[in-house]
Amino acid sequence: MIRPRLVAAVVAATFLLTGCGAAVQDAPEAGGTAEGFPVVDDNCGVTTTYEAPPARAVTLTSNATELMLELGLADSMVGTSYLKNRPIGERYAEAYASVPVLAPGQPSLEQLVAAEPDFVYSGYPDGFSESNGHTRPRLAELGIDTHLNPESCSGGRSGFEDLFGETLRIGEIFGVPERAGASVADMRGRLDAVAERLGTVEPVPVFVYNSGADSPRTAGGAAILTEMIERAGGRNVFADVDERWPQVSWEQVAQRAPAVVLIYDYLEPSVESKIATLRATPAIADVPALAANAFPTVALSEAQPGPRSVDAVEQLARDLHPDRFR
């Protein structure tokens, strides 16, 4: 953990390559390591050995924040960020209110270091920001451990098994494996319940509209959103594109004739403005989804791998197959 007297020195030297040195970390209590430790975390090319659970964690993305709160770890958090006015999941609101918000967007290195974290967790790569100075190598120089959701460094398709593995890994790091196991069991059970309701429905063709007026950005086959759509009884019409968020053309969208456009909602631009863009695009005027006014939404905090991804599957299944949930 960074000592308070080090904070001022770190802030003053934020943009210098030398002069700060590595922070001294508290040693484990006499008598050995905590039960279940050490834990070795091989994470996106960075190997960290934990002799005890982190005590002063900061999260840099909404899905990392919600996973920590899912595991009941609010008391181990000294800061969070990057919600950008998006609502926290309702079941996490009370715990979230007890955690200091360092910044609405990404914190600066000064803001981050002032919280004196011993662990910084990001759900996707831009959490460890070059522009704000808090990269993983820089934080390592300061004696701060880091963890990145493995989806961010995986070259293949991301899915729920990866989410379950990440949940168990964070549970190990924080010494709460039972809570993590219970969370994974609950998520599996809820997904199984959706599958039982759906049975052998005909998959509904779905186009994910992320952004873009001239050429839309959508979810490709490597994104967890593709599996979310499949588990909800749909079929991502761009699942054959082996990327997470590729750009396509409106002509391709028209050719694939989605019955539903799933709008990726991260507040700006608004859902209403995205629907207006869709309706103002001549190339997709005859797409079935537009005629049916079929525009369900998925929030950013649900579409990124996190505990509320299961919530999104449940809601989307109701949107695509309402007859199965009456």
C-alpha cells in the first residue's frame, strides 16, 4: 500500500520517468500468509503473487465495479470511476454509495494515487490509460498491483465461461472463493432457466447497432454479446465476423435482413437519436426490424462481461420471445 507521505511526491512527479521509485508495501502479518494464499494471478502477460487479499482496491470500469460489488467487496474498495452518469445496477446501488467516486470518467494518475490503492482493476483496456498516465507498468513502478479482465487480451471469442472464470479469479484474489462460487452458480442457474423457457425456438436474426451514421459499428462474433443474443433465442447477423466491434456497411445490414435491431445504449448518443439515424438511412428502409419498430436496448454495463450480462439475457429473451414468458 502506498504511504500517505509518498502521495505528494508521486503527484509532483506524475510525468517524470524517474524520481518516484517503487512504493513500499505492507508486509503480511507475522505468522505467515492469509488462509488460501498465496494466490498467483497470470493475467494478460502480467504475473502477480498475492500473499493476502488487497485491502484498498480501485475499479476503473463499470463492469469491474459491479463484479466487485457482486462479491460483497465494497469494504475493500477505496475508489471507483468511469460510470459516466450511467446508473449502477439497482441491486448494487446501496453498496456503491459507500465507495468514493474518484472521477466521472477516467481519473488522472494524481487522483488515482491519492486514493492510496494497493489494487487497480479494469474491465477493459482503456481503463489503463496512456493519456491519463495510469498504465499497468506505471502502476507497477509505484508498487500497485493491477488486474485486467482477460476478455481484453483474449484473441478468441468471449463468452459466459470467461465471465465465470473471471468471477472465480477475483474471488480467489480477495479471499472470498465461496461468494464467487455462489455467484457463478446463481448465474448458471438463471441462464439455465432462460434456456428451459425458450426450448427449441427459432432464433430471431438480430443486428446490434453500436454507433455510426455512414458505416455502423456492430458486435461481431468475438464479443460476449453474440453469446448473450444466442442464449436469449436470437442470432447475431454478424456473428461470422471474427472481431468484437467491427464496422460494416448499411448494405450488408440490409442483405442480412434483421428482424430486430438491438441498440447498444451508453447514453450518448441517445437511444432516440440512434433510432432516428436508422430511420434516416435509405439503404435499410426495407429491413424488417424497422417496419416492426423492433428496437430493444442493452446497456453498456450489461454488454461488457459482468454480472449484469445475465440480466440482459433475461430481458432480451423476453423481448425476442414474449410468448415464452407469459
